[in-house]
Amino acid sequence: MSPPKTFKIASFGVPLPQVPLACGTRTDHARYGRVLHPLFSPKGLAPFAPVLRAQAATLIDGVAATGQCDATNLADAHARQALLVVCGLPADDERAAQLIRAAVIGDADGKAELELFNWLDSQLGAGMRSPQRPPGILWPLVEGRRDKNFPLSPVEVAAVVLLLFSVAGIEMTAAATSFSLLRLARDPRLQAQLREDPTQIPAFVEEMLRLEAPGPAIPRVTTKEVKIGGVTIPKHSAVWLGLEAAGRENGGDEIATAGDGKILRQRHWAFGSGIHRCLGMHLARLEMAEFLAEWLSRVPQFELEPGFAPAIRHPPIGVTHLGSLKLRWEAR
């Protein structure tokens, strides 16, 4: 089962739970699922695809003529803007960018989380009062806070929203996008293949999630004694599950291809499994596919900047991200 997870800030004197991550029973997960899964489903997200692609195009056009960039900055900005617009919030608010960055990195006393929480509450409250608010997947949640029969309590709704912006919704998608660009920069043939046949981009996204899972391991607690690889793990032991290792065990260490060279989707565990399977997996896939499609259509063959050596960083702990990704190409 998943160990208890809480934010640094409190609600009614008790640390705010990171729900639905903190749910320990199938009953609780089913209750959250009834509300959240339709909002984050492919059908629920489909109307936002054109907007996400347009946002990606704007970001990429800002660097295409320069012939160089630090791609992690673009990946971070796209993931942040994508989540904001999908949630019905202003995507270009610099204050939001600052608050989200601070909350993702975290601090000792939870001040960054509280400031982000207050900003989100203010923006969503203003949106609810506006008859011209933009579409967004969070409005049903915010409206539900007024209904005593809504499956989620007001505190739970607040926790879900904060979780999206401070833990789950931005950093991992940005990291996966950066690793995808790194793989492409090292493989001109793969670049050409995806430019020639963009329909393979979703399969490429899946393979990158398998090979470079941005959350390579997740914590769990054993519910009973179990023996793995000849080692007995007692009940109630804290363990880490190697999602990235599991993906490579299933599908190898390279991008899988068919006999005709087309990319094959292999099973992976980047989004977890079972009742704790990532709620935002369809949004992550959509964001990555739209960004990569625009990148490959607007940037010619690119490579790593000579002498640049990619390095890993871990803010927040548990996420594998590139500290920077310096790319270059011949500007048109």
C-alpha cells in the first residue's frame, strides 16, 4: 500500500493529506475515481489539445530563429502553462510561475505551499464568480464544494488542487519531455523518422516513459510478509519499487521497433499500477505529444551543444530531471 503523504500546511490543525496519493483503501480510491477520472480522461482532455499545441508553438517559435536554447526551460514552461490552461487558469501569469516553482522545490516550513494554495483559491474563486470563465477541468470540483452530497469534502478538493500544482502535475511531465529531446538530439535518424511520420510520436512518448521514467521509483509499505529474489521482507516494511527497472526488464534498454522500423509500444510502469495509477497520465501523454510534434515541425535537425554534458538533478526528491539541456541547430 502507499505510505501516508501530507503537505507541510495544515487544515483544522492536521497536516493536509496529499489525496488521492494518501488514500489507503480501494473504497476511498473508488470515491475519488468517480469524480476525477472523467475529468482527466482522454475524452475530457481532448478539447484542450489545440490550445496545448498552440502554446507549444509559441514557446518554440521564441527560440527557433536563434539556433540554440536550453530545452529544459521550454519543457518546464510548457508543462506549467499546459496545466494552468487545462484547469481554466491564466497560462501566462508570472506570479503563478514563481509560486509553482517555489512550491515544487519546497521549503522547511510550508510557506511556499501556503502561498500557492492561497493563490489557487483566489483564482478559482474569482473564476467561479465570472460568467465568462474559460473552460477547465477543475470547475466541477470547485462547484462541488457547495454541494453537501458531493463525494469529496471541501478539504479534499483543496488537497487535490494543491497536489496537481505542487507535486504531480508539472515537474514529471517536464522531465519526461526533456529526456525525449535528449534522446532525439543524440539520434538524427530517429528525428528524421518522426518528422517523416508524426503518427509515431505517441509510441515514441510511451517508449521514453518506459526507458526514462521521471519518477524512477515509488515508496510503498508491505501489507504482509513477502519473499522476493530470495529475500524475505517483513510485513509493514517500507520499500521502493523500481518503475524504470521494471520497464527495462519488460522491454529492453533501447526503443523497441518492428521489422519495418516503426516504434513499438512496450508495457511500462512509469505511471504506476492498480489503484495508485497516476491520475494525470493522459494529460502527460497529451502534453508531450503536442510539444514534440511542434518541436519537430519547427526546429530542423538539432544536436547537443558541443562540450555539453547532461546532468541529473532531483528537485523535488523522487523526480529525475535534467539540470539543463543545451541544444543547437542551424537557424532558418
